[in-house]
Amino acid sequence: MNRISYKYILLLFPFLMISITLSAQEDYKLWLQYAKVEDTKLASDYNSNINGIIALGNSETIRVASKELQLGLSSLLDNTTVIQQNIEAENVLILGSKTSLNEAISKSLNKEFEQINNEGYIIKTIQIKNKNHILITAKTDIGVLYGVFNFLKLIQTNKSVENLNIVDSPKIDIRILNHWDNLNGTVERGYSGSSLWNWQKLPDFIDQRYIDYARANASIGINGTVLNNVNANALILTPQYLEKVEALANTFRPYGIKVYLTARFSAPIEIGGLKTADPYDAAVQQWWKDKVAEIYTRIPDFGGFLVKANSEGQPGPQNYGRNHVDGANMLADALAPFGGIVMWRAFVYSEHDVNDRAKQAYSEFVPYDGKFRDNVIVQVKNGAIDFQPREPFHPMFGAMPKTPLMMEFQITQEYLGFSTHLVYLPKLYQEVLDSDTYTKGKGSTVAKVIDGSLDNHKLTGIAGVANIGSDINWTGHPFAQANWYGFGRLAWNPNLDSEVIAEEWLRMTFSNKENFVNPVKEMMLKSRETVVNYMTPLGLHHIMDTGHHYGPGPWVSNLSRPEWNPVYYHKADKNGIGFDRSKTGSNSTSQYTPDVAKIFDDVKTCPEEYLLWFHHLPWDYKLKNGQTIWDGIALKYQKGVDEVATMNTTWDKMNPYVDEQRFREVQMLLKIQLKEAKWWRDACLLYFQQFSGKELPKGVENPTQTLEYFETLKFPFAPGNN
């Protein structure tokens, strides 16, 4: 390198660093980009409607809300709107809870206040002394903060702020992220770096990232976080760690976020010095009561415990001849005096019940309906197996009318290509939430089960296994941010449309330009079905490779427990493919209501997307479009590959609308996704072809490698496999 060019690079270096920093910030800011409104007329209209801010009240939450408004408006509108103390000017933005309003304004909004709960908000254009103003109010300061974020969303998405009359409340009480974070900094099923929580530096060092995490969650209405892994370490309950948890709780509190902990059932033995964790033992009961009191002394608004018990080797009440009710109620009794809750996971399966893993949770929990304490909520995965690309809704939903059930979705993409593949998961969430249980006739949707309206439950909840880590962009893949965002929006209102959510996120995160929003939104909405096509079409499931769950492994058959092997699920042989769960097979269909069971039981009425989930069918079985099962599977795999190719083409045209850093990130990841979609197609079809004995149908590309090659691929250091 000559001296001139070297000197030139040195001169450019500061500018290069600034460029890199700014690009990184775009990734980091999630959907709170607050990018300047490009439409000058629209910006002028916004500015003319906002001539100042009056913040009523002086709580930490109101200060946070006011600061967020100032940040958002200064960035979106170049509007350095200042906090005012008087209302002489017109078009002032007023924020404050009901108790901070003057009596006349409060009374004029009686109808609106009756429509909201304690977390709801009102955004309304009002008149004071014949002058228009925008009021953001609520029954609580947290509601005001939610209103502020939603007001800023109106501007971010280029919506009008004139003549506003928005009244909104969350339909579900507990809207929570489950972090599967370990105390050593690793994250089980985490694909975006290490844990957010730096336990070594806590409690004295509060990373700005903790505050931005809270901001992001509050902006979409998430109000709780479980800090540690469901495969819990009892040390989290020791004073050394509780002071660190306290520091996080103090940081999150102004944003309306409660902290929860996963409690290891054997903690009385491991950190308490007892010889048993039997829930019937008086010393064990007292230990938990003392521990809970200790926690609430530090954290008065502690949310409660999440528990994984007697599942995948975790300790639980069954170790002592007790049942789930015994374990959950013991903890519930300890928490009840403080208002805490127990979230008891229903994800259980045993090597001793090899008939059908899909049946076990229902069999273990449904007989206990109505026996749990009022502050216990049973947390149920969306499907009966394990966060598959597609599963029918879990039969427990609608089967326990006397017990509140809490939905557990996975935001992190354990079985969906990690943070490498673009998969818009709100489409999956909506599919499950809209599913009809027929428990009380047509229209008894899963959403109505979990929001409490079907069975009049007061305790309601929804959890998402977080996809958040230490990566600059939080989630590993820029588009994986949409899954965090979309989960929060559906947790607030499970009846929202995933298309509306996708458009909101795109406009807030990237651009309001229609030439960007429309094609990319279409790409997002199709992406989940695309992944199903190239991974598990027509109801195939759990054919991922061993342990890490990344990539295909339909050939795996050598694991110690039957239900850990993919061959257990697809049951491919010379006679056909699929798991017979109908009344002629494992009869898991009987766990659904008769109306649903009848649909799933009959191969003629079973939706084809669940066909091989419920039926083992011959390779020559004719699908509704006239294709055989073999041809149908092969063509679905090819369709998935073709659709990823289309995603690549679509994104390649988006460069004018996206900063270079994020454009390149997504472009590279889509290329990987295309390569791996082909890997899925080729490996699975070569394996299943051994049994079908049939040629690939016209239109399906021939594999470029052998089955033996695919079977040799190993991933010993795949992320998230803790």
C-alpha cells in the first residue's frame, strides 16, 4: 500500500467509524427508529397539532413517558417540543392519569374510562376554552405510557392525529417473556448471542441495554419477564442473586414490567439444606414461605414463579409420589399473601408412555381441572408436541374450563431455522389463536380460552419464549425483531390481524414507502408457510436432527428414548407415511371435543395441512388436487425452495428503501436460507424415497448430494444447544 492511499484511509477512518456506528444504531433501535417523517406536508400537519407538552404528575413512569414523547417528536418532526406548565397555547399535548386531570375533563371522559381497565389508555382530541388539544390519559400512569407509545406509533406509521378518539385496553392480564437464560451467560435455544443479563456486574452496573429492553417491551404492552431458564438453577433464589434481580426489577418498574423467576423444585435441598422437597413436608412448605417473604422484602411487586417440574429430567412433586396440583398449590400458598402467582408448565412427557407423546400433557393435567389454587395458571404450549413449524392446537385448550390456561408460544426459532431463516411467526400465532375448540359451540376459539372470556376466568396470561440476546440487533436476524413485536401486539389483543401487525412493524422499522411496504409485507406473510413447505409439509413434524434441532434428520432412530427419534413421528415405511392418531391409531383425536375430533378423525375431512399428523397413508393416496401423497410431499418441498428464491428476488429490489447495513444483512441471510431450504428438500426426499420407491415428480430438482452425505453432517457447536 502506498503512502498516499494509506494517508487517505486514515483521513477517512473517523467517517467510516461514524457510518458503522450509525448503521449499528439502526439495528439496535428495533421498531423505535423514530425516523424523520419524509412527507413535508404530513410533517407540517403533525407540527401544527403539537405546540407543546404538559405532563401531569411526577412519577417515574410519567417522567419516562414525557421523555419518550420528547425523544420521539424531536426525531420524527424536528420538533424540540418543550414541557409546559400552562395551557394558553392551542394544540398542546397533555398526558396524565385520571387522578391528575381536572374534574371537568375527567367527568367528560366517564364513558371512555368505563371502557378501559387499569392498563388501558385513551387518546382523544378535546377542547379546553375553545382550543383543541390532544389528551393521553388512563386510570394509571402505566396506561399513560402505553398511550404515549401508541401515539408515537401513529406518527411513525404516517396516520392522522386530528380528531382522535382511541380507547384501548389489553385483553390479557399477564403478557410475559420467558427468557431461557442461564446464570453462566448462555441461552438455551438462544440464537442471538449471549444472555442480556450480566450477573457478574449486577447489581451495581445497570447497562443502558436493560433500559432499552424495558422501553421496547413497554412499547408493545409486555408487562412481565421471567429472567432465568425453565431448566432452572436454584442459585437464582440465593441472596447473592436476589440483590441482582432486585436491581433489574427497579430498572424495569417505571416501564410497567414485573420480574418473575423460574423456581427449581428441588431448591429446598440444593440451597436450603433440607433432605427433601416433598410438598407435603411441613419444613419444605415453611422454607418456601420464608423464601417468598425474603423476595418480596426486596421486590414488593415481584410477579411470582414459573415452574417446569417432572419434565425432561427436572425435579418435581412426582419424585415424592405427589402430583402437579400438590406442587403448584404449595408454591401458590406461599405467594398468595403477596399477590404472586404460579405459572405451572404443562410440557410433560415420559419415556414410559411411548404410545403417543402428544397425549401425555392432556392425560396428566385434565383430571386435575378445578383443583388448582386461584393464583395458579397452567402454561400450555400452542401444540401438543413442541413448537413445530405447524401443529394443530393443543387439546388442553377448552378441556379445562375450571382452570385458567396460559398460552406459551416460542418466539425464538428452535425448529424454524434459528436466527438464520426469515419466518414471520405472528402468522403461526394467529392460526393457533383463531382455532376453534368448539367447547361451547362454534366460535369457542383458543383466543377466548386464554383471554378468559370463554370460561369467565379473571387470571389470564400469554408467554413467549424470548429470542433476545446480546447481538447488536437483539434478535440475530433483523426480521426476527418482528416476531418479538408481533408477539407483544397479539398478547395485548389476540384478535389482531397478523397482516396489520406486519405493516405496522415494517413502517416503524424500515420505511413508509408503499413500494417497500407492500412487497415486503407479502413476503413476510407467506414466509411461515414457505418454511412449512421446505421443512414439514402436509403435517409431518419433529423430523429435525438430534439435539440442536437444526436441519433435517428424518433418519435418526438410535436415541435412547423412542419419542426423541424422528422415525417415531413420521413412521415412513413401504406402506406409507404419517402418524395414525385417529381412533384406529393412538386415538389422540379423542382428546378434542367431538366436533373437532370428527374432523380430524376422518381422512376426508382432516385439513391437509394436518393430514400426516393424524393419519398414516399409502404413498399412492390421492390428495384433493389429485396428486399422490408422494408427489404432493415432493412438490411441497420444491415449492418451499422456489418461494425462498422469490424472497431473495423481492429483497434484492429493496436497496433504495433500506440502509446498506440492514439490507446486506438480510440479503446474506436469505441466501443462506435458500441454500438450507434446498438441503431440507434434498435430504428429506432422498430419505423418504427409499420407502416410496418412486421417482421425483416433474418440476422437482434432483439432489446434488447423496443421502449418505446428508447423514454425515454434524453440528456439535450449534448455538442454543446448552
